[in-house]
Amino acid sequence: MTILDPYNWLKGELVLLLERITPQCKEIKFMISESMDRTLPLRQRLVVWLHKKACVCCRRYGRYLQFIRDNVREFPNHINESSNELLSLDAKERIKKALQEWRK
């Protein structure tokens, strides 16, 4: 006979409830992407937060986007470290300027 752990049962029920009351992952991923460019309204931020509590995939997607965003922001600081054989100094400066303006 297996003894059920009430905590795991409750946790599972909460996950199912959150899946029912929040939008599907496709819409949540869109909201996560949008949150990188602008501040979402409070209701949408709450919905995303609740959904991410239950959905490992959407949490991972949010971390992935944040990782990309952080690295893109750091790229202009390291553009001169690339090989001169691949890009001319003029091309590196144009890319650096474009990225800096894009971040504004």
C-alpha cells in the first residue's frame, strides 16, 4: 500500500488550477517577450508570474530571453575583441554604434 504525500497532492492540484486559470504557454511566451521591451500592465504581470510558478518551460523561456538580452547589451563592449580578419575596424564601429542606439 502506498501512502500519498498530501503536500505533493496539494502541489499537483495547485499546478492544475494555475494551468486552468492562466492563458496557454504560447500567449504567456508572447507576454514574456513583450515584457523585455516594455512594462506590462499589472494584470498581465500577475498572470505571467502565476503561470511561471506552474510551468517549467515558460520559466526556462524567460531565463533564456534574459540571457540573450544581457549578452546583447554587453556585446558592444567586446566588439574590438573579435578578429580583425573577419571585420574591419570601420565595420566594428558601425555595429557598435548601431547596437548602442538600439539599446536606447
